[in-house]
Amino acid sequence: MTESIEPREVLRAGLERLAVPDPGRVQPLLEKYLDELERWNPRFGLVKFNDRRELVVKHVLDSVAGWQVVRDAVKPTGGTVLDVGSGAGFPGIPLAAVLPSVSFTLLERMARRVSFLKTCAVLLGLPLLRVAQSDLSDAEGDYDVVTFRAVAPFERFLHDIEKSGVRWRTAIAYKGREDRAREEMDDVRRSRVTDRDLRLVPLAPPFLAEERCLIVASRPAT
């Protein structure tokens, strides 16, 4: 239980459990991000939460939990990630804080969310983090990885991204229950929207008593 523990300590312990590199550098960045999110949220309704502890556990640590999967999917140098429908910045901003050598583009269509994300990019001082205001249908570019969280069923997301100008090697979708994620994977296979290999990666975000997993679509091994 984390109810009696200060959110800062929950974040510190969570980063430690997730074995993120250089947690002493990462935690202050995420604290600054949380401060800004709490400042903007009452006016702009970026994300639903009851308190900072919930923000840390259900959103920040949940996003960070996939960092090794993202790291392993990008190029060793010059890696690029497109976070589609970034909204309040999940999972893109936490991942960018953990992986500062990877270039992250946060794609968001709503102007007020874009303003928030751009403010965070400046305040966090992450030089490889940028924000683009666009619908996915109008987006372009080459990326090692495309991420999304709570945007759409995986089959529909793949259909939309295949129709866009985005070229990608791996797509990583943050999902909840594994049984539902497997159903989404079956929908992708039936629709044949992509020929990429699909796999499910269980996640264990610290202090979260709910199932979490990733669906990963990548090029078949040669």
C-alpha cells in the first residue's frame, strides 16, 4: 500500500524497482513535470486523477514501466520515437526523461494540450523532445518506434497509421488486461492490417494492483 507514503518516495521507490538508469537525474525531471501537470489540469482537464500519488502510480510509473522495451526497439544511436495522441504527455514525457539520448516527438492535435506539452518540453530541458500539432492522418516522417496509450483499439490504430505518412519499424501500445490485449491482437491478425509480428509483453508498474501489458508489432525476424 502507498497511501501513507509521500508521493515523492513512491516515485523514488518506483524508479528504483524499474531499474531506470540514473534515477537521481530522472526523478527531479518527473517531479517538475508533475508540478506543471497539477498546475494546468484544473483549467484544461488534461488527465483524471484524485491526488499526486495516483498520478505517480497510474500514469508516470505505468508509462516508465515500458522503458526497456522502447529502448530495445530503437537504433543504438539516433533513435526516434513518435508518441501519438500524447495528450497530457503519457507515455512520451516519462519515457523521454528516462531515455534522454532518444529523440521523442509528441504528436497532439488539440491546441491547449500542445501548449502544455511545449511548456513541459522547455521546463524539462530535454533537447531531443519536441511537440508537433497535427492529426495522425497528416503526420509524416520516419521513426524507429511509434507509441500510444489509451488512444484506440490496436487494429484501428494500425489502420490509421498505415494510411498516414508515418513510416515506422515498431509500434508499441500500452494496454491494460492481458486477455483484452490478446483479443485486440486477434483482431489485427484477422484484419491483416499489417504483416508485422505481434507479441504481448506483461508489465508490472510498481504499486499498481492492476494488469498492464504492451502489444508490440515489429518487422518479422530475418
